[in-house]
Amino acid sequence: MINQKTCYPSYLALYESGELHRRVEEARRRLGACTLCPRVCRANRLQNEIGQCNVGRWALVSSFGPHFGEERVLRGRHGSGTVFFAGCNLRCQYCQNYEISQLLDGSAASAERLAEIFLEVQEMGCHNLNLVTPTHVIAQILEALELAISQGFWLPIVYNTSGYDSVAALKLLDGVVDIYMPDFKYSDSQIANKYSGIEHYGEVARAAFKEMHRQVGDLLVENGLAKRGLLIRHLVLPNGLAGSREVLRFIAEELSRDSWVNIMAQYHPAYKASEYPELSRRITSKEYWEVVEYARSLGLHRGIPLEYAD
């Protein structure tokens, strides 16, 4: 009998107890009038009706394999095993991966094929299974995971998300996901609505981050690799549009000052950003360093960069 308190990855205990199967059934039921993301579009995705994420019954996979552009604690020596899902529940006007998220560059994968992909990633020697943009395909992921485990899958799971996740759906992942890696995109919901086409982002993200932290706690790193916990990303936008100070204050005061935070500087105008003068340039070194220094002033220290490279 697997000990659920000490098992790693934790989903192995859920699988043995039958709880994972119950979660699969619950997630699949929610697809029938989709409530898996905060948009609650209620599309009958079980019948392949297209939801507001632009995806129907089956997940769309754009690519998969070892990725070396992730944080060092994820990529290690052999890479993070990314699976990029097409479609998204956001409409970011500056999306860096818009071909995948908005133009649906991907192929439909049944539960059986997705399970095969998970196993192929494991066979490649990757340190983890990194699910990129997974929010709208939680049910499909759980279906595939159950099948993959029955065939020997054991990699820890990274949930790589925009942060626009519902608490109810995240509860289906409690004990399934080992490492949550959300991007806290905005503090102001009006800004989020203008540039990403969603309402109440700030409120939804704060609740989601608290649930993720409740489930896995601060990031645990062993032998240079992340094992379990919350790894937060925050992309600095030009002209302070991300509300970085408010985001960081929330992390420090309402989550933990030991949170691992990656403050990202790689914003560049993409997709439709040129239509918005305030988004049509890269950030400056000054803009980036002001955010970093503010994070330090709050006592945030894990993952915070020491020097900036243009």
C-alpha cells in the first residue's frame, strides 16, 4: 500500500486509492457544461462543442519534449518535459505564443494519445512533466494521467498556468500537481479586461494563488531541482501596466515572503501589441530594476535576480 503522506509524486497514492479515478469522472462531468475555468462558458465540450477557450472534447497538443528555457530548478541537466497545449481562456493582445494560444497551432489528442505523450516525455529523460497552458484541458489531462500511470508513468507534474484558474477546478488537482507555476499577470482587473479580455482577473488570481499555496506550500528544492511547491512568475509590462507593486505586495503579505518569484524581463511586442501604443515597446532596464528592488524591500528573496542583462 502506498503511503499518501510520503508518496512522491503524490498522485500515485491517489491512483492506488481510487481517488484519482473519482477526480477523472468529476472533471469529465464538468465538461458536459464546462465549468473548468472561471469563464464558466457551459459549452457541452463532451459533445465537442467549442468553449470560449476555442477547444472542444480533445486537447490540442502543439509540441512536446525537453525544454531548456525554463527556470534552472525545473530544467536541470535533462530539461523540463513541456507539453504545449493549444487554445487558452485568455485573449492576451501581446501573447508571445499567440500561434499556439490564439491561432490553435496544434493537433487533437485523444486520452490514449495524450497518455502516450506523457510516457514519451518520461522516456526522453526529462525531470518533470510541464503542462503549459493547462487550465482549459484539466479533464483531458486527468483522463490521460490515469492511463499513463497504469503504464508506468511517475514524473512529477508542473502546472504552468496564467493564474486565471478557478478554486473548484484546482481542488481536483490537489495531490495531483506537485509544482504549481502560475504567472501573476495583472493586479488590476480593468487592465486585464482591456489587454486579455477577461473580467475579475485580480480577484480570481488571488484566490487561485492562495489555493495553490495551500496545496503545495513554498517551493522545496532538493539537489538543485524543484520537488514540490509554488513557483511564481511575473512578467513586467511597459508603463507599469502589470501593477507589479501590488502583485508583489500580495505575494509577500498574503502568501509567504519565502515564495519563489521569477520577475521576468523578456516582454516584447507580439501579436496585436502594436495596436496599443503603451504596449508597443520593450521594457527598460529602469522599469525592470524598480520592480526587483521593490520585491527585495518586501523581503522577497527566493528567485529574485541579482543582476540584469539587457
